[in-house]
Amino acid sequence: MLVGFVVLLAAFDGGEEPVEDAGVVIDAGEPDHVFIGEADAGGPLGAPAVDGGQAIGVADAPKAEPPPLNTVVVGTSEERTAGSIHTIKSSRLQRFELDDPNAVLQAVPGVYTRGEDGYGLRPNIGLRGANADRSKKVTLMEDGVLFGPAPYSAPAAYYFPLITRMESVRIVKGPAAVLYGPSTVGGAIDLVTRDIPGGTMAGADLAYGQYDYGKLHGWFGSSNDTSGFLVEAIHLRSGGFKQLDGGGDTGFGRTEVMAKARHRFELGPTKNVLQLKLGFASEASNETYLGLTDADFRENPLRRYVASQNDHMSYHRESASLTHRLDAGPVTLTTTAYGNFHSRVWRRLDGLGGTLPQSVLANPMSPRNAVYLGVLKGEVDSSSSLDQLLIATNDRRFISTGVQSALRAAFDTGPLKHAIEVQARYHYDRAHRHHTGDRFDMRSGQLVSAGTPTTQTLHNIDDTSAWAFAALDAVSWGPVTVTPGLRFEAIRTRTQNLLTDAVSRTGTNALLPGVGAHWQIVPQLGVLAGVYRGFTAPAPGQTAQPEYSVNYEAGARWARRQERLEVMGFFNDYSNLTSLCTASSGCLPSMLDQQFNNGRAHIYGLEVYGEKTIRFSNGISVPLSAAYTYTQTELLDAFASADPQLGDVEPGDELPYVPRHLVNLSAGIDVWRVSAHAQLSFIDRMREVAGQGEATDAELTDAQLTLDVHVGFRVFDWLRIYGDARNLTDTRAIVARRPFGARPTAPRTFIVGVKLDY
């Protein structure tokens, strides 16, 4: 069905009239020194934003104005780039009004997500088969700046910005990924925020739905020829869909505030832009790592055991960045100094006195585990230290600061056209972990302090200083573009165990070359291929080896205005696959943040993407898109690992949490003042532990098929009402059994909202 769908997209001729795009940047112009991302990130100061729901190609962008401050990929236009690059535009984000980044990113092939809390509070994202756990093998950025709490010292992304306030999302795979680090094995994701408007702009988005869902989102900005500002705030909340035994709140509340101020001035022959960006974020969520036995899940997937009644996460985050851009003819120099400060405390069930919760939930029928399960459910009182509940308080403080510069230039050397980008960055980050534990008894369905002293389970500081340099040159000669690139990372780490006063230092240098080529056979059709070296830095203070791979891709891309069809094959050859133990992956507390070397591995697959918007003469437009990913994985060496996702590995075993098939289909219709759009997503069953051959149901997640529907009606030019049905099929699937037991998808949820724009 999918193949026939994308063939239909390529075969249908929608005419030459400009129409609304299907959500990915489309360009019908010539690839004449275009910096990807500049045409769709919103116009420069004093110019209107480009992406307002109408298709504007790179060739149509204003050429007299300097580009906006946010860029991701340098080289040629997106569909003529020697690499796999996708941009989810504002128009698509607004069509579905999704809050869960997992649901948003499924629209792009080669992106893997693993559900956990049902809301995407802490998403698990992987690219091209890289381990999705806590998104730690993906370079994550907001407006081109790393946003992880400590991307080098603690790469697990326990913070992820609210996707609903983003204007676009860019996913970079292939050789262009060498521009972005620290992790390049899969690629990079950049979240682009709302730009300062030209003129005055104001808006609000108010929504309410089932499970006490609420959204309050507002923004206001104004500018003149030289200066401008933007203020944006959003509060998102839910009472939670899980049903805690004995009653209680299982929801969350998140707040984010962003402010931007910009000033433009001329200094001699140069044009300059200075921008200050400030941010604040907070969360209070009653989230837990405790899931269910399979039997209890099948009976009521929304149930939550009473042992997790006190589980609570809270964090605060402050961020600031100051960016200066200098334009001197064909040369642009952009420099950003940034600082992110993040503190969080997660108090949650961490274990039982005599065993691990995951062991109890995986084998609840044994006599001993039956008692422990009764304690978790509150049906059996604690009788000794063996069935006491261990409640952890994981207190962490993070600092992430640095300064980065990017020099971009376009020039000719004889018949060759060049578009180059040279980057340099100094980055420092630090993770201060202070973990304590308390013992509680279960008494008549309530947690009661056991009266024992609080114990310190972990107290350490990891910090990292890293220099990174990267360069990319898109060299075009007629229809052929060759893009060589090179990245160098110099990383120095220090770990101090504050319980023992032990200090260790490590250093890693990595040289990461890459090259891609694109041949435009005819104006609409091009073929491309590339190879680059992937890298993930080793964990701080450890002697483990870095992760290295040689990644290949090749394919073809058909593109003309309002339609695109891309078929891409990829092959990642790992010389040393690594994994990092986290609580979210089910690791023992004593093994947290330990890195394991897992030997050689192959990850390979096929990505297919197609989109087209059809407009009829009566004003009806129909946007269509499809994304499909096929993936195979193979571990090549035998080893025994303390990582619970791997265990005892034999050659030929498949990696866990990598689905064989991923499908995303979307279709919609816009007529008069009415719009209706639907997105169907399928995630195949995944192994939860490395293995091969037939697997039992207990070793696999459930297949996930979800349907999201969005309907809107524009009452006035400035007022629109909408309704969402998320997971309309009410799929109740086990998305994972990590760390402690089966975890569900969010149930069917109906939401109504109103948007105002000025």
C-alpha cells in the first residue's frame, strides 16, 4: 500500500500554480549558494516571516536582507543537498497541534522513538538505529545551540523543550551530520523557535481536553527598521491518564517562557545584528518508572501501583544566549555565547529490599515474587527489610556553557561554485549528582517511613571541556555537487567521587571526515551518495573506548514545487558500539552512567519519503505525505554485558528497541474556512533484549497503530477554533517494559481549543 501511495504522489501532476506545502521545505529554484534553513526560519528583522502556511521556495526568499540568525545546514537547497535532510515546517506542526515530540518526529523516515510516559516529557529518540534511550546518541539543539543539561558529561536528555512552541524542526542525517556534535553516529535535530516578527504580532492558543488537559500559550512581538522583541509563554498541563491505586494525581504541569530582543546596525561596510535570547522552564510531574505485570496490563493498562504514590519529578531551567551576526558581502560570521543552568530532583521508587522491581514484574508467579508484588500493589504489608520499598531522591545540578562561531561564504573558483561553512566551538558542561535513598514500609496501602537513616548512594561531579572544529564545502560544477566535510573534537573530562574523594581524568581526540555527492540528472531528479565517520564520546572518567562507525548512504530524490519523493538506503558499520547505563534503561543503581563496549555491529535499512499537495480549481487543497523506514541490525561479536538491554550476546543477535518497520501516513483537506487532517502512525514490535530468531510476547513490545485527527474552522481572519482526537483508535499497547514493567501508550484523548492571531 505504501509503495503505491508514494508512486501516486510522484505520478500526479498538480500543475504549476503555487499551492500550500505538505510540511517540508520545497524549492524549485537553482541551487545557487543557498544556506539551508534561512528561507523558512522566519524573515530577518523588519521582514515578514517566510513560513506562514504558504509555500515559498528558496528562490522566492528576499535576497536583499541578511538571513535570520538560525541556520542548520550549509550548502545547496534542501532537495539538492548531498545528504538526507528534512524540515518539518510550521504549517505541518499547526495542522496537528501535537504536544508529544515522539508523534511529531514520526513524520520523518529514519527517526525512531520509544514511548515512556505517554506525553513525551522525556522522549527517547534515535536516528538510523542508534540507541534511542534518553536521546543520548542524537545531537539536540534549539536554534543551533545544544540544549541538553550536560551534552558531554551527561548526554541523557532529561530535558526536552515543549515542541508546541516550535516553528519548525530540522533533522540532519548523512555526511552533513559532521557539522554537529558531540554525537554524529545518527545525526542531529534542531528545534527552531518563533522569530521576532516584522511589524507587530500577537497571538494566543487556549485548549482544554480530557484527563484535565490544559494549554495556555501566548506571544507578542514588535519591531521597526532597527530593533525588535518577542515574548512568548506557555503552560501545558494534564491531570494524568493513569489510575493510581488508592487515588492520586498522576499528571504534570510544564511552563516555558522565552524572550528575544534584537538590534540591527551598520558599522562601516558591514551589516550587524545583535540578538539576546532568555529562557525559563519548569516542570512538576508525578511520574514514575514503575510499570505493570503483563497480566495486569492486559486487564487495565492505565493502572498504576500504589508503591509509586510519592513519585515526583521537578526541575527548573534558566538559559541565556547572545548572538552577533556580521554580514560583509558574501561572507557571514555568526557568534553565539550561551549558558544553560538546569536543576532537577526526581523522587521515585527505586527498588525493593530483597530484589529488583523489574525481576518481580517479569516473573510474578514465583512464591517470593508474589509477596513482593503484593507489597507493590499495597495488598500485602511489609514484614521485614527484604520487602521494604527503597525510595530514591536523585538530585542533580547541571551547567552547560560555551561560545561558538560559524563563518559562511559563497564564492567561485573558475567554473566551480563554493558554499562553505567553518565552525568553531568551545563548550564546558558539568553534572553534579547527589543521590540518596530512604526505606519505606507498606502499611494498609500507604507508604510509611521505616525510620532508618537516609543513605547516600551516589555523590559525584563530572565535568567536560571540549573544543570542536568543523568545515563543510559544497562545491558545484554544473549539475554535480560534491560536499567534503571534516570535524575534529578534543574532549577532556574529569570525574570526582565525593564519597571517596577519588578523581580521574580522561581525554579523547576524534577526527571525523565525511563526503557527499549529488548529481542533478534532470531538473526534477537527482541521485546522491555519501560516507562519513560517526562518533560518540566515551563517558567521563572512564577508560571505555569511543563509539566509532563508518556510515554510508545512497539514494535518489525527485523534487519539484509542492512534491517530493526520496528513496535512501543506509548502512552503518560500527567498529565499537557502546551503551551507557541509565535508570531509564533498567540498570542497577550501582551501574548508573557506566559505559559498555559492545564490539562490532551493522545497522542498515531503507528510508522512503513522499509528499504532495494537490490544489483543485475550486479552492480545495489536499496535502498528502508518507514516510517509511525498514531497519535491520546485527551484533557481530559474542560478549556478556551488564547492560540489561543486551545481556549475553551471540553473533547475529539483533539490537533491542529498533523496529523492523515504521510507517507514517498523513492526509488532509482544506476547503473554505474548514480544515481536516489525519496522521496514521505504525511502529512495529521491538525486541526488549538483544536476541535472534523467534521471540516470545514477553520479549517484545506490542505493535503500535495510532491515528491522530485535527479539525479546524476559521471563524474570522483572527479567530480559529479547533478540535483534536489523539489516538482516536484508542490503541492500548505496551511501548516498553523499561525500567520496571509494562508501560502504555496514552489513551484516546479529545481536546478543543481556540487560536487568536493578530
